[in-house]
Amino acid sequence: MNKEAAETLAIRAIAHIAGDDELLEGLFAQTGMGLDDLKAGITSNEVQLGAIDFLMSHEPFLMRFVDDSGYAPGDPARAQIVLSGGPIWQD
């Protein structure tokens, strides 16, 4: 997964979270962000990682995202590694 693909996944994760009140409230509680922070930081690495970290913190949240988005269950972890500065590899 390259950086662009990781960023796309993260933005889709943010959209997924924003469309679900339970997830959105959970993200805000876990990260301390508010709606304005989320909107302003959607393209920031920190906010993108926060969204992926949040989904990965609870397997049902993660599985709901991958089921709804069509990503493989391991893709968010791969995106997390890339966005954290880890290795980039080709799919």
C-alpha cells in the first residue's frame, strides 16, 4: 500500500465514522477531538491516524468499516503502518 492509498483509506474511514453517531461520539471521546477538529484536519496525518486507530481499537467497529467499504480486514493496519512512516509496499 502506498501513501496515497493509505490516505484514501483514512479519509474513507473518517467519512464512515462521521456517518455513524455511535462511532463519531466514540472517536471524540477517545481522541478528544471535536467536529471542527475533524473537519479541519481531515487531510492531516494525525487525524487520519486517529481515525484508523479508533476503528482498530474495537474489532466490531473495524469489521463494520471493512464490510461497508469493501476493504480487506488487514488494509486498515497496512494504512496505519504507512501513515506512521513505516514501509510502503506494492500490492
